[in-house]
Amino acid sequence: MAGTLSISTDTLSDWLTLYHAPGVGAVTLHRLLERFPNPGDLQQLDSEQLRQLGLKQASIKALQRPDKAAIEQDLNWHEKPGNRIMCYCDPDYPALLQQIPAPPPILYIHGNAALLGEPQLAMVGSRNPTASGQQTATEFARHLSASGLIITSGLALGIDAASHQGALDAGGATIAVMGTGLDRVYPARHRDLARQIATEGALISEFPVATPPLAENFPRRNRIISGLSLGTLVVEAALRSGSLISARNAGEQGREVFAIPGSIHNPLARGCHHLIRQGAKLVETAQDVIDELGALAGACSQQPNPGRPEEHPDLARELDADYLQLLDSIEFENTSIDQLVTSSGLTPAEVSSMLLQLEMSGYIASSPGGIYNRLK
């Protein structure tokens, strides 16, 4: 909330003046802060002194003639209920994030800012996951959240959204790190999810108000997702995936990296398999993550593990022989109707009718193109 200010509005304005100056990124800003802990002191220097600090003409001009409209826009946003702009000098700035190379000098926060200092696990993965991958993300997030970890992700389609939702389903908190200004939601279809996250957790960004979803923003966002967290869990990812950037950031930041293996025939498992070959910890259950992070988090209690066979009901008692025969033919990876007709020995009409019943009962999930995945 704006009422929890740790610095004055004038000091915040000085920080924003430097932050909005073109050519002053996180690396340059931290270098300047080493010599001038109070950014307002830089505005007292003349052009030659600023040039000797390595600043370009555009940066110097911005310090001498600040973009008052942009600064005022940020300050007005900061004053609204639930909003906060947190500077690197703020005592509440998250300690783990301070440890990464070139941490964001300013964080824009909507929601519960105190959560940023709590034990977190980053969960990332494909924007176009398989049905089983999405289900896995939701179940893992639900159990890990119930264990005391805050789930942190990027509000993207697919695994990110499933991870946020799993945490919310468990009644836990979740943090969404965004690649835009917090006055907008990207993708737009996640407005309701973002609203729920802000109520139960927090939305954060290093980008000023009105920043659009530019492609170059998202790799920068990824370093914050991993930087806030004790570890990063990759659920599904192709070899060329932004999720691998988050995993690489986590490794470089000295954090744990976890990956869930998948079928060798699933292209979205190849990124996870690559990470495992590079030293990421292979995980099959939520407890595998809890066992690694429990001591660090200090709040993780043992919970039931998604994916253990004994957790699932006795299918033989619930399904008759034909349904069991069909279910046994459905893989946990993509399976087409044609494959099912061939492998089950049932007619196409029987298969179509039974698939509908199995999907409605939660045993399988469908994807476009007549593709099915077994969920349990």
C-alpha cells in the first residue's frame, strides 16, 4: 500500500528521474549509486561532471530536464490503493533479489508487497503445453503452495497460468512478474486471473506505468522470476524456450533448478531433458522439490504427492472392462483417435462415446485435432 512508504515522495521522485533517463539501465544505475547513494545529488552536477561519469548526452539532458509527465504518472499510480513503488534502497526490498547481478533498481508492486520476502518457488514452462503438462503444473503448484511456498511465475499462457491457478486453488499466495507496466495486463485474456492474483498475492514489474508488452521486456522479466525464488521448476519446455532462459538465470544466480521429465516422443519434454543432462534435479513429485527446499524455506510441511499411483482411486472399481481397456490404450503423451481404435479393438463410434465419458470424469483431457492425453 502507498501508506507503507519507507522513503519520502521527493526521494522517490529523485529515483524516478534517474530511472526514466534514457541510457541508464540497471547496470549503469547501480554504478552511479555506488558513488551517489542519493540519486538527487546527480541532478546537482553540471554537464561535464555527468559526462565524466560515463553518461551520454541523452542521459545528461534527462537529468537536467526530467520527464515530469512520466514521473508524475508513476507517482500518481503509486498513490492509488494497493500500489507501491519500491526502490533498491528500501528496507523491504527482497533480499534474494538483491543478490542477483544488476537487480532491478525499482519495483512496481500491486498487491501484498510483503510476500516478496517470503520463500518462493518459480514455476515456468511452455505457453502451449500438452493437457497432461498443464494438469501437472496445476497439481504441483497446488501441493507446493499448500506446503508453504509462494508460487512465482510470469502470467503467460500455458504453464505459467496453470501454476498461478494451482496456487490459488490451494488457498495459497502467488506472485506474477510482468513484462509490462502494471496499468495493463498481458495477455489480455488473463485480466481476471491477474485480478485474483493481486487479491491473494502480488503483481510486480520493473517497468514503469504505460510500458507496452515489448519482446525485449520478457527476458529481463525472467531474471526477476528466478531471482526472487529459492529455485525454479520447469514443467514442460521445448529446446528453444524462454523457460530455459529462466532456468539458466536460476543456475547463474546460484539457485536450484528442477525439471520434470517426459516422454522421449514429446518435443515439449526435450527442454527439461536438456536441463537434467546439464545438472538440473529430476523431480517426479512435489515432495522431491520440498525435500530440496524445505530447509531453506523453513516452512514446508509434508504433503501428498501428485502423480503417485497409490493416490489414484482403484480404477477397476470405477470403470467397466471396456472403459478400462480404452483407458489403458491412452498414453500420457498425445494419442489420436485413430491410434485408439487400432489399439483398443473398439469401433470408432464406441471410442468417441467413451472418450467423452472419460473426459467428463477427469481421466483424460482433449486437445485440438482429436488428440487425447491420460491424466490418471
